[in-house]
Amino acid sequence: MRWADLDLLGHVNNVVYVDYLQEARVDMLRTHGPAARTGELAEGVVVVRHEVSYLAPLPFGFEPVTIDSWVTEVRAATFTIAYEVFHERDGVRHVYARAKTVLTPYVFADERPRRLTDVERETLAAFFEPDDPAPRVPMPRVAPGTVSQYPVQVRFSDVDVYGHVNNVKYFEYLQEARIAMTARIWRDLDPVSIVVAQTEVDYRQPILFRAETYDAWSWVSRVGSRSASIDSLIADGDTVFARARVTIVFFDGETQRSMTPPEAYLAGLRSLLAD
């Protein structure tokens, strides 16, 4: 854990968790099982979907955080890895986040997914622990009429050796677009704290490095008394590269609990509420 990983509340930023998950996943697939010799399961894959539930704030500390990783589903051309981020003290597990990642093996030379090999299936079987998949709420396919637009500028450091934007960077783009949107609708209000409780991202096509910007379209799909859901698309014209849904919660730094914000904040969110 690094100081640079923290947000203004002194908690590990929601984007950084996805970096931690990537490190845990690569370590698991690069060092264990017969497929580790080729490295294709660790590096020759692309992320299809992320689901991250943030259960408790993770403050800065010198004690390393632990991540358990295991495989919950294996299909012909995809597999799913689940994670739990925690500290264990005196036999008690303090869980900060749970997550799932759906991945597919990918032929980067041809820009296409491929099926899992027998060796890769053997490797994944060693980590297999099935679970009961939760029903998925459909993600947004098109943006409604009332949206906030944010230009996404891909930096050269955002791309991997294949020229694709790394999956973690999508979380950064979505965070930048979300902050720009809320800064505009709450411009004249006193500052309040919000935290991210849940993030879901579907990756549709790779984003490539280029000088021109892409568009991040964001809008509000739900407003509660203490939380709200923000839906987003990263697109270029009619081409959609990613769809996302983020649940934000208003947060009291003193009590470390959710809170009901002043009505003006909820009214601002409702101004971008999709029909």
C-alpha cells in the first residue's frame, strides 16, 4: 500500500483496488499450474467484465493486505475469478472488498478471442470453487437524452504492449467523468464526502491509443436518500467500448457511516436522472 493509493478521506481509492486484483490474478496464473509455463493465462487474456463491491474503507497502514483468489466458472472461451481483499487479525477476517473478473483468452495478433486449451483448463481446475451467481441487472446500452459528456484523453502510459488501454485505466476514466459531472451539478454547494460502494464494468471493445479523445457519457439511473447509481458509456460515435454502473454513497467522515446529504445534492442528481 502506497500513500499515492489514498483518496481525500485517507482510504484506498476505489480504482486502486482493481490494480490490486490485477496483481493478485497475474501472480496466481503466472506461478501456479501447468499453464504457468507459457504465461498465456496471465498475460494473453483480456477482461470482459469487472464487478467490485466495496464493503469497508481500507485505511493506510504498513501491514500488507491479503487477497484470496479462486475460479468460480470455466466456459469454452471465458473463465471467472473471484477475490476477497482482507486483513486477518486474531483469527478474525476484516473484509474490505469482494470482486469478480470475467476473462477470455485472446489472440492479440488477430484481435480475436479464442477457446481455452486443455492445459489451461487443467490449471484453472486447481483453483475451482463454484458459487451461486447473482442475477445481473442489465447494463445501459445507449445513453438517454439527459447526459454529462466528458472527453477521455488516452495517455501513452495507459496502454499495454499490444496497444490496448489497460482494464484498470477504464476505472480511472469513469472516475474522472463522474467527478466532472458532480462538480458541475454541485458547483455552488458546500463540499460533502462520497464513497463508491459498487462498480460494474462491461468491456465491449479495446480502446486504442490515439491523439483524438473518446467520449464518456454519464447520467444518473437511481437516486435514493443516501446513495445513487451513475451509469456511463465510453464511446466514439456509435461505437461503444465499455458500459458501467457505479453506486455512490454519501459518507460522514466522523462517524465513518453513510449519511443523508442536504436536499440540494439529491436535487442535483435528479436533474440528470434518466427517464
